[in-house]
Amino acid sequence: MSAPLNKELRDKHKVRSIPIRKDDEVTIVRGANKGREGTVSSVYRLKYVVHIKGIAREKTNGQSVPIGVHPSKVVITKLKLDKDREELLKRIERGREEKAKRGSGD
């Protein structure tokens, strides 16, 4: 489940989208909650939605329930970088370099 990066992160990492995960900071760009920001509290892979802290609705009995947002309708504004994520970005960069070498050798 990937989500697009914002312009600054896209320029910095040279990647358009990256798999979304808990603790990434996002902005919603579509729907009724457009423009709202928050941190990803959970990634619900079965339903293909992410839950964002602070974005919930009240049930009739007063209980608060998180609203599921499709990952394509959010933009990642801050990545939670750890060694696995950094390795993913390096792997993408190495793949691009290999492709460029193959393309120029013809």
C-alpha cells in the first residue's frame, strides 16, 4: 500500500511514492477531510485503508471511531526513516543507476 510523497520529499529522495506505514505524517488531499493533517496510527491492509490520529467520527452512542482513508488520497509529508526504509531508498537508487548504465551502453 503505497502513498505519494509531497514535492519536497519527492525532490530529496527522487522517488514518487513509497509504502505507507505507521508514524508517517500525512495530509489528506481528497474527500470530506481534505486539507487535514495527522500521523498514521494504523495501516489496515485487509480493508486497504489507513487510520490517521485525530481523524475520527462520533457514533450515535458517543463512541469515537477512526475514519479509514485510502492511501492514494493522502500525501506523505514526513517519513519515519529507519534502516529498512533507508535501504529501500538505496535499492531504488541502485536500480536506477544500473538501468542508466545498460541504457547508455547500447
